[in-house]
Amino acid sequence: MRRIGFIILSLLLPMLLQAQQTPAQRYIEQVAAQEPFRSSALGVLAVRADGDTLASFASRAKLVPASNMKLLTTGLALENLGPGYRYETVLACDGAVRDSVLAGNLYLIGEGDPTLGVEMGMADPELRTFRQWQAILETAGVSRIGGNIIADRRYFPSEGVLGDWMVEDLESEDAVAAAGVNFRHNYRDTTYAGGADRSGAANLAHYFREYLAAGGIAVDGETGDEADFAELLAPEDSLRYLGKTYSEPLRALVSHTNHRSDNLFAETLFRTMGMELRETDEYGACAALETALLEAMGLDVSQVRVRDGSGLSRKNYVSPGFLVDFLLRMAGRPVFDAYVRSLPQPGAGTLAARMRTAPASVKSRIYMKSGSMDGIRCFSGYVLPENGRPEDVIAFSVMTNNNTAPSGTVLPILDRIILLIAE
């Protein structure tokens, strides 16, 4: 009788397991067996914080994450720099102030602030910064600058562009070099003669000079970055300090990075961690640092390869399982609230066109980061529980690579997977 019972149980077990599958799991297995996913790579994992797996498919497959890399960069920045971290820009000079004239050059010394000239929810941030800088000069008694205005980018000494980045990204300005001084995303400026051929820092110096002239402070010299005045540069430790201004706190920068999928901000955070924690901004060293920080969190770093902070490189690889593990560990950190709120929700930011017809009661609980390149679509993030219990938080990652189908075919299917996980 025991043998008969065992045989019956063996025959029923597959049926029992199938009955226990979640709707999300059944749907994933269905679409994975059909085009366009049958001939492409698909990886999915959704796990509740209490350890219950809600959906899993090829969750250890290492895939190109595109902008899902920003989840790692922004999370690690919050954890290791702190949500209150601020970038500084220092005003200094290499001459004395006599009779209200600065007999020397004015230096705008950056530490990588990516926000200069960038709208982040405040009215005219450029004007606000210039007003603060003018006040510093007036406090120092300066009504005329006898020398040049030099925007000094030396804080990041390494090349700001990674060789892995695609030519089309560089040409479209999706990939711009992060520098010690950044201005207006370091985009090419065609609004004045020569602006298109100058760095963002040089353009900053140009526009600050115009602002000062309109406010009654004349500048006798020229404007540019440190490379334009290489033969005139004074050692930084010999300069006379005049004052400094600060960026918004890091929590605001992280929110902007994830909502806008801002590559410059992400690369700046990536290299800032290198400078603050290892005193280097070289890409290989920053990638090694990020990998070490991930390993220190207890993560299996055999499931990730880090090349940059934004996800522009197609040599970044990460598995859905790794992203979910990272997200769950972030859910237990003090910075979790700042982290999860930095992620856009369906209908906002980079997710403006996602899940338009889904119930608001479901969409309002989803926080996720998108990632897209040619043939790549990824979404990873959280579903927060209605009951507010931490153990019911869901972390998920849905990734597809080498998928040549139109976005109009692929994205509704990925939306459906995420909604089934959330429901």
C-alpha cells in the first residue's frame, strides 16, 4: 500500500506544483516559449522580503542591464556617501584685492557637481548660482577682475569617456564626459561664437563673465577652463580662498538620476565614490571599488561585471538574481526610503508611457528603474505592500536582451509580467 501511495503521489506532484504556480510564473513560462522571447534572452526574478519567490525564470543569466546599472550606482552612493552629501564649488584667486580690483585670476574650482546649470525643480538654478558667486566676490570687496576667469576641472584627473561607449551615444550626447566642473550637462553650446568647441566648464566661465558684467563687475581678461590657461595655472594649494557654494543634497541628485535616467549624474556619482573612498577616478579602479562594495554587502559578485556607473557600456553584465538580491539588501538599510522614493513610478519620468490602463491602486505601489538599448529592455525595482509591512516588500527584475521585436510588442508583455507580480 505504501508503494501504491508513493506512485500516486509521484504522479500527482507535477500537477500539485503547477497548481501552486503564481499567475506571473505561468505567464512568464508561456511568453518565454513564444516569439519574440523564444529566440531572445529573458531573465526574471521576483522575491518577497520574507523569502517567498513569486516568479523565477533564468534568474542567474548575466545580461546587459543598460540603465538598470544606475540602481547599483545610486544605491551605493546613498549608502557610502550619505543622503546629505553635497558637492562643493570653491571660488579662489591667485592675486590680491587692491582698491576693489582683483589683481589676478578668479578660479571656479569644482569637485564634480553635475547640477550646475541643470534644472532640478528649482526656478532658474543657473541664475541662483551666479547670484551666490557674485555675492562672494562682493563680500571680498571685488568690483573688477583684472585677470581671467578659469573654471578648474582638475578634481577628476582621468579621461571622462569610457572606450566601451557606443559612437552613436557619444554623437547624440547621451554619453558626455563627467568633469571636475560641469555645466548644462556639458552639452555643445552653439549660442555664441566658439561655444560648440569649448568644454562645459569653459562655457560656464563665459556665462558667468556675462552675468558679472551685467551686474557691474568687469572682467579684463578672458574665460576658459584650466586647459586653456595651462601655462598660467597656479597650484591649487597656493590659491586664496574666497568662498564656496553647495549642490542640493545627494538624495535629490539620486532622485534626478533615476527619474531622468541621467547618464552624466550617474557617471559623476560613480567617479565621486572613487575619489572619496580610494582617491582615484580612473574607470577601472572605480569599477573595482563598486564591485568590492557590493561584495561587502554579502552579494555574489560572480553574478555582476561593472564597467561604468550609468549602464552605457555593453560590457556591463548583471543577472536578475543579483539585482533582486541587491534590492532586498537595500530594503534593510537606513537609506531605503530615500532610495525607493528616487525611483520613478508608472506614468512618471522615464516610465511616462508605462501601464497607462493599469489600476491606480497597483501602479501607485510600483517603483522601478527602466533600462533600454537596441535589443535591450529591463525593469527592476520594488512593489510596496498595501499593508506597509517590510516583510511583504517585493523586489523584482525583468530583463530581456537580443530582442529585435518592436518596443510596441515587447513592452506590453513586460508590463504584464510586472503587474502580475504586483497583483
